[in-house]
Amino acid sequence: MPVQGPARLRVDAPLSRPRGIPPAGRPASYHSPWPGADGLSGGSTLAGRLSRLPGRGLGLRQFRQRAGTELQAGRPNAGGWGYGLVPPAQHGQPGQYTGLVIAESERTGTWEPLNVQLGFPRGSNTVTVLGVMGSMNIPGKTFEHPGAAIPPSTAAWSGDRAAWQRRVAGVLLMTPMRALDLSSQGITKADIQRALYQYSRVPRDQFLRLMGLEQPKPTGLAAWLLETTPADEPIPLASSPEKFLVVAAGGWCSCVQSAWLNTDQWMNYPVTVEIEKPARWAELLANR
């Protein structure tokens, strides 16, 4: 099974009951990660549970809901989540508890879907997991507007140089109608990625102020960026334009045509698994 990215989410690991947490009387912020807790067969893996969902005869809305449940059940296997508890002291955002399940639109003209960009065959069915800190609506008439609206944060430059060079900055969601419009003008995802990379860059004085909150004198990654970025250019938010993902999704009519999902400090690289549809897939859909 092809997997893009580091093994931060153990899609191939058995989902087991976390140590020291009884199934009865668990806190409200607890997500049930052990097999059989939500009606699926026990002793399975996250990848296996996701791959079996299409065969359960679910409608599209039900499939998205169950997929979100399964992804949440797998989060305790991700690095940093310990025993499966959502940190109770954090304010967080709705995705902290429910996850954000987004179905990519296939009606985008000449644009390639995300899974093809990640190296999967065209027409394959995949689920991609990425940690984000929430979403922000971005108004604006041009495709350059989103890049200028991305807020700088010290989270963008956390970790060492290797982690920063691997890190995905975030996901730009665009409505399918907007994607079709841009595609008809010959504007590609790569054009938008370059605009995001260019317009999200941070002036050096602002970068120094931001990083000064973390360290009085720049060291490590911050020092390397200041040294390697030409003096007359702003500091990049990500290592390359390809670190800005572009996905067409959402409603067809909206006054706000874009939304930005900023990645978090830890699970900031996409992990993708392919889902095999059952032989009776077309029949199952026809019967819904």
C-alpha cells in the first residue's frame, strides 16, 4: 500500500486500547481508538477499516461521517498523541474533536487531483490525512489574494531545517466554480502555488520580530533562513511552491471563493492511503 510521507500516522498498526484508560467512564474528550468500539470488526488497522467502508452500503454523507470517525480513531497512533486523549486544556477548533472531512471535486477542468500530484494513479481512490489548525475564509477576486492573506506564525518555522524543508504550509481550498474559471483561463495549480509561495513571504524585519518572541538571537533554522535568503527578499513561509497544496472543494456558489487551512507544528506532512472499492460498488451506489 503506497504511503506518502513519514509514518506519523500508523495506518498499518492495529488500533488497540490505550494503556491506563478504561472503556467505561472515559472523559468526554476521549476518542475511542480500540477495535470494535464503533461497530466495525475488531483487530483491524486504520487502513483496513477505511478500505472496508465502501462495502458497507453507505451513502456519500454517511461515508464521510464514518470516514471522519475512523480517522479520529486512528489519531492515538500518531506521534505526540500519547494515550489517545485530546489535550483538554487547549481551546482548539471544531476539527480538534470531529476532524475536517473534505471531498475533492472532480469537476476542475484541466487540474489534476491532489492524489495524482502525490504520486498515485489517475482514477485511484485515496484518503489523505494532514494536521491543520483550522480554516480561514479568504475573499478576493484574483488567485494572488490568498497568498497575501496567509497570516505569518512562528509555527511555520518550528523545528529544524530538515523538518521545515519537508513541512507542508497548508491547503488552499477553492470552490469548484472558481477552479473551473481559472482552469479555463489556462491558470494551473502550479501557477497558484507559485503565487502562494511568493505573496506569503514575510519581510525580514517582521520575521525578526516574530522569531524574537522565541529566541533573542536567531539560531538554527531562523539563522539559516536569514543567511541564505537574499537581503532584498522577504523570508519564505515554506521551502518551495509545492509545499502549498491546492484543492477544489465546497459549494458551487459562494461570495468567498477560497479558504486557507494552516498546518500545525507536528502533523504537517500529508499521509495518503489508497482505498480499494468492492466489486459491487456501482450496484451499491445505484441502490442508495
